[in-house]
Amino acid sequence: MTVHETWQQLADHALVPVVVLDDPAAALPLGQALVDGGLPVAEVTLRTPEALAGIRELAGYGGLLVGAGTVLTPQQVDLAVEAGARYVVSPGLSRAVVERCQAIGVPVLPGAVTATEVQAAVELGLEAVKFFPAATSGGPAAVSALAAPFAGMRFVPTGGIDAGNVADYLALPAVLAVGGSWMVPRAAIRAGDFARVRELTSQAVAATRGR
Ligand code: 3PG
């Protein structure tokens, strides 16, 4: 799959669940809850020692687009891709992370919230960035202002987004998809409450209809 095709898949789903996994055994029931909720996408953050094992489990689960989040180093790029991640997300714009992804042909979504950062992403040949942390970086108004000079750049706002404000971001043409953890609460995953994840996921998916 090309970079463009991968981003098109995210655009088709409009949402990217950002997952923190404390137990790889939760990966499969979580994947099932996301699929049942109508959102076969997961960005598993490398914030826990269990994340790579979780990516490995989810990558083997058919029909789920699995990415790795919170990727901070080229070494983590390799580990995540070896575990089966099909795209890489970074909270900031690291040239080393981006170049490693480009060298091995893996789509990368680095964080960018200023004109300088977005311009650096353009120079690196990227077509999409993560607008993170979205809420504290100016929210939808900032995404809109930033999109104006960078025609063609697409944004994935993430951070501080929930059911109450997701529509404000999805209304912007420059928004490729919106990321967030509100449909995959860490506490619910820890408690094994996958019915809750499924319910929140279907509600979130319903909120994207008509996009
Ligand atoms: C991320 O890593 O993308 C964020 O931590 C997700 O932000 P949220 O938990 O505020 O949705």
C-alpha cells in the first residue's frame, strides 16, 4: 500500500483511536470491539512495555489498520514496523524518525503545530501531519489558519478531542482524520470492559456520518 493509500484509509474512517495497552492479552478483544464498533483502525502508543506485543497481536488480526504511536527514535520505527505497524506516528517533527520511515517505505505522521514545523514537513516531502496537541495548540481555528498557506497539506488533529468537539475538526476540509483516546479509555481496556469500547466507538463513528 502506498503512503497515499494508507492516508486514504484513515480518511475513509475519519477517526484514529489512540490506544494505550497495559496487557497484550487485551489487544485481540480490543481489536474486536473496534471492528464491531465500525472502526477497524488502531494507533498503539509505545508508552508501555506491552505496546509492541500488542501491535504484534493486532497486526495478525485481519482487516485492522494498525499503526504505532509515540514513536520517538529511528530504533523504535524499526521495532514497530517489525512488530507489524503499517504506519508510524510521532508527537513532534523528528527528521531522524521521518527519514528512517521514508528509507523503509513506511508512512509517517509527525507532529506539527506551527508554520515552521509544517514547512519542515513539506520540505521532507510529507503530505500529512499530526496536529498535536490539538486543543492546547489553538484547536480548529489554528488548524484552519495553518492550512491556508500550505495547500495540499492534510492534518490529523489529536489531543484533547472528544465526542463534544470532534465535529468542529471534521468540518475542516484540511482535516484528514481526527485522533483521540475518548473511544478507547485506558481504564475500560484495563478493566476488560470491551462492551464500553464498542459502544463509545459506535457513537464516535455515528458522529462522523455526513462528513
Ligand atoms: C496521543 O498520543 O495522540 C494523545 O495522547 C491522544 O490524546 P487524547 O488522549 O487527548 O485523545
